Amino acid sequence: AGSERLRWLWLFVLISGLGWGCPPPAHGDEWTKSTQSGPVTARVILTPTQPRLGDPLTLTLEVEAEPGVELLLPEFGQSLGRFVIVDFVPGEKTIAGGKTMAWQRYTLHPPMSGKQSVPPLIIGFVDHRPGHRPTPEGADSHELLTERLSFEVASVVPEGTMAELKPPLAALEPRP
């Protein structure tokens, strides 16, 4: 009976630690890093800022370009191999002033707790504006490299819980 109760307790701890029934992250609960190169500005946004193992992460890459600049966003999942990609939504639209706004939104699951990071992402662009060099000498496009985005994923095991499992106290009797 004691081991059955212990099994149910561990199941409860596991389920409650996964965040089921928890509210979604509040607005403003995001990490943001911006980078600019010439006519292109990129923002990498990660929510929530204090994830626990099992929480979905939303990673958004937003890239804004001046009119006449062609954007080349990273291939699907490029540099995100360590994360499980659950969902992917790309998009592009024209905004005020004829600028282009392109984005890639990923829903990710981190593989483990502890320190994690989204590595720098490479955005390519070709500058078709009059008086500007379309690409650097010998290259297919200009490149903008985003900054690394570091964060910590909390464990789902509550503090004070024994991390060590012990064998039963005595041998089990044969079942009839």
C-alpha cells in the first residue's frame, strides 16, 4: 500500500509539474534581442521568460526591411535542432512606408532543464535599391546575424524532493 501511494504521489508531482491547468504567460513576459545591418532590422523574441520543462516556448523571428530589399529568411528549423519543433508559422506583409515585415514563429519544446540558448540565426538580404550594391563581392547575399538568446529552463521536480529512488525494503512474496 505504501509503494502504491508513493507511485500515485510521483504521478501527481509529474502531472502538476508539467504545467497543466496553469495560465498562459502574461504580456511582457518575453526576451527580445534586436540586430540591425544596413536596411534590415531583425528581432528575436522568446516567451515565456521563466519556462519550466514541458512548457511550450514561442520563438518569433521578425525581420523588417526597407523598400527594394529582398529578404532571405533562415530555412525551416535552421540552428534549432536541439529543440523539438511543434509548430511553425511563416508570414510576410508590406507595412507603412512600403517596408517589408517578414516573420517566422516557432512553438518549441526544450529537451532538458537548465541553461539553454537559441543560437544566432542568419538572415540574408539582397539590396535592389538604386545606388546600393546588391550583394557583397563574391557572395549571393548580404548577411545579418542575430544575437544568441540565452535563458534557463526550470526543472519540474519540486525543491526538497529526494532525487534518489530506493529499492523496496523487503523481497516481495509470490502472488497466488
